[in-house]
Amino acid sequence: MSTKSILNLTVNGKAYEKLVEVRMTLADFLRNELDLTGTHLGCEHGVCGACTVIMNGEAVRSCLLLAVQAEGATLETVEGLADGDQLHPLQAAFQDRHALQCGFCTPGFLMTASAFLKENPQPTDAEIRQAISGNICRCTGYQPIIEAIAQAAPEVGGSPPPRHSRESGNP
């Protein structure tokens, strides 16, 4: 019985074929095999949301999935949000609203919010609160995060979002 398997998947628009241990989590695969370290590991029990990525359009906890379960999948990680120096509207809104402090939870919030806004491009604050209820932040409190997601909502939902320059900091 082999302990390794070939994994084919697309991450942030780039196709990969890798030989992986069948017991390796998707989070460890992204971090250790693809060097996409924006996917953070907090609790490793699927509770904190720091490891959230988008798989085939849905937000998932990468610490709870084995890498081999992503065979043939299309994944998006936080590294795929920005377009070079151009911030994604969610990233710009988090910056504008001071919705991060230490930044550890931020990638999970961004990916959760990205998937959520594609499903619900005009959310209420209550819907945003519900959508992020599975993500934990120990620094900022949640109001700036809710405000940032609401600010980005018109740009993210449905059509390709306009980008913002990191230098200007202007939305």
C-alpha cells in the first residue's frame, strides 16, 4: 500500500502536479509544498477559520481536508486575491477600515468574505456577522471587519472587481 499519491490541482490559476503523502493536510500542502504561507494554521480543528481557502467556489477549512481530497480541484488562497501591486477590494477595505491588527486571522477572513460576497453581493450587517461567525479574531473586535466587508461588497459581488493600488491606498 502506497503512502504517497499524485495530486493534480489548480491553485490561484496555476496548475500543479505533485507527489504527496496521503495523510498530508491541504493546509500543510499549500504551506510546505507550494510555499503559499498566507494560509495560516491556528487551531488545526476547523474552529478558528485562519486556514480558510476557496475550493471550487466554496470556503473550506484546509486544516480539515487531506491534500488528496483536492484532486482535480480549483483553489484560491489569499495570495491569489491581489493582482501584483493592485489590492483586491476586500484587502483595500480591510486597510481602509483598520480591520486587522496582528494579521494572523486576516487571510481566513478575506477568503471567507470573498466566497460569501460572491453568493450575496448585497449583504446586511447581520448577514455579514453570520457569514464570518466561524472565524475568530483576538485583536480587533469584529466591527471594523464587518464594516470592511460591507465597504467591499459592491465591488466584489458578481463581476470581476476593480483593483486598488497599494501605493495610493485610495479605494
